[in-house]
Amino acid sequence: MKIAVYPGSFDPVTMGHMNIIERASKLFDEVVIAVLVNSGKTPLFSLEERVELLKIATAHLPSVTIDSFSGLLVEYMDKKKINIIVKGLRAVTDFEYEYSMALMNKKLNHNIETVFMITEDKYAFLSSSKIKEIYKLGARASDLLPPHTEDILIKKIESLKNK
């Protein structure tokens, strides 16, 4: 049984993420979406909220499960006995970063393999950071988010403005 991990912060999950998740679910028997606690970032959504958003967004994909972790990805994967990482690529800059991460992961655990998936070009510009920025400025991009995510994102941003 081939199981892969798709790690990320998913703050929030976008249609670019969903594109990779849906395609990976066709290639692997199981895909574990591993939401990471990244001490270098201050997320808009809590870990629990990001996990819940992903559970809702992937409910139609029976082979996809949602989990979370902190620390090194290779340690998480070793604990779960998984050796395949799926990473989405949008542009050359993504490749440079992800390539170096893949080499480091391989150095830390020689059993780890990284599979790069190029996102569909209609999502090549998309990032969670850009989504948060345009919504904070009052614009909307409904077609770039899973349906339920937009409403929750708007409520989250409004609640922050009211503080």
C-alpha cells in the first residue's frame, strides 16, 4: 500500500492545495495531509481550525486523512512509517526551495522520497498569503477557495478587525 504525506501550513487551504490533494489521491492508496506547526510563522487560523477546514474540504476524498505535527517532517514520517512526500510546485522559485528541502530530508532519512507535482497553471500564482492579503483588503476571490473556506476566512478577518 502506497501512502504519501502532503505537508504544509494550509493557512487557509486554497484550490491550489486542493488541486494537488485531489491529484495525489489518484496516485496513492492514501494521502495524509500533515498540517504543520511552523514556529517561524504566525498563522491566521489556529492549528485546530486549519485541520477542520481541511477535513471539510477533503470530505469527498475517502483516501485522504488529515493529521498535524510539529518538529521535523522526517521524524513525523518515521513515526507514521511513511516514506513518500508530495510537494506542489507553482514556479521555479518553489522548485529551488523544495529541491533543497528534499535533499535535506533525504540526508536525514535515506528512505524518504519526494514527489513533485506541478499545479495546474490556473493556480500557479496562488498562495495562502496572497489570499489572506486580498481578503484583508476587502477583495474577494471565491473561485480560489473551497466553498466553505471563504465564509470562515471572512468571519475570521472581521473578528480580528473588531478587536
